[in-house]
Amino acid sequence: MERQDRQAIGTLLTVYTDIDLLALELCADRIGQAPTLEAKLELAHQVEEERIHFRIQEKWLETIGMPFRSPIDPEHRKIIREKFSRMDWFDFLSCLQIGIEGIGIAVVEKVASRADKGTQDSLEIPIRDEKRQTSFGLEELRRIFAEASPEEKERLSERLLCNLNDLYAMSEAYLPVNFEEHWERLGLTKEDMWETVHQKTLGMFRSLGVSPVLPEAFSVA
């Protein structure tokens, strides 16, 4: 692997590894507030999965000579955790399981398709597990939508869009990484990546039984 390719892969993998660690923290913070026993157990399961993902990727980053160092400023991390702590169950699932795990993993999978075998191997288990985590979030959200009146369903759809817009704004503000530069090094254009985001987002909206609409921030990117 050329030095510049290794730098690009290592930088993107560092961000992903830190998001795994952040997801671990957010799930651990939320366990006590989860609405059902099954939800509590699912979050506890995800905490353990994220721990495993972090260790796998931490080891690979060491191997390629880019030891893990969080790119998220500690103050920004605190703000993110505080924002999530104030969310109700619907908003939490929207942001974590749909935004971070669902849409995020589609981006990671696209990057992995252009990465070296070692990086692909380091991502195999995380990609598999996070698809399962997304399935849990979708199942919970489908239940919430199914129990809502037509008017409530419309309001929930708007909330989902707002949550994804807010999540995008947080990523823009708190992840100081020029993603496009690193994607391009791997032969991926901005258009390639946004098409991946768009298709994943629309597919999840369809699976929830609501109109497939893109959040405003995704449409104008």
C-alpha cells in the first residue's frame, strides 16, 4: 500500500474507530433509560460489539503505523453526549441506529470496497454487526410508526428528517477531516459517496413505511 493510500485509509479508519467508541459511550449512557428489557439488553449487546470493533481496528491502525488518536475534541465529545442524553427513544434511535449505524456503515462499506485486504478484514466483523444494530433500530422505529395516527406519523417523519439534518450538522462541526480528499485518493468521488448515502437513506425510509424523502442537508451536498 502506497504511503498516501495508507494515510487516506488510516485517517478514515481512525474516524470510524472513534465513532465506534462514541457509539459505545452513547449506548452505555442510554441503557438505564431504554423503554423495555429487550431494548436494555440490545444496547448492552451493542456496547460489547463496539468494544470488539474498537479493539480490532485499534490493532490494525497500529499495524499500518497510525496509532489511534481520537479526532474528536474532548469538549465536542461532551457536547455530543449531552445532546444524546436529552433525546427521547425515537430521536436516539433516529440519530444512532439510523444515522450513525445505518447511513454511516453504508459509507464505511463503500470505502472498504476500495481498501487493501488488511483494512477490509478489520472491517468485516464491524460491518456485519452494525447492519444487525441498524435492523434493531428499524424494527423499533417501525413499531413506533405503526402505533402512530396518520397525523402523528407525519410529525414523526418530520422529526426523523430534522434529526438526520442535525446529525449531519454535528458531523460537519465536530469531525475536522477533509473526507473528500481521502475518498478521492481511493478513487471515490463526492458524487459516488453521496449517491451511497442517498440510496441508503431512501431505502430505510421505505422500510419504515414512510415517504422516501432526503433530509435537506443531504439533498444540497
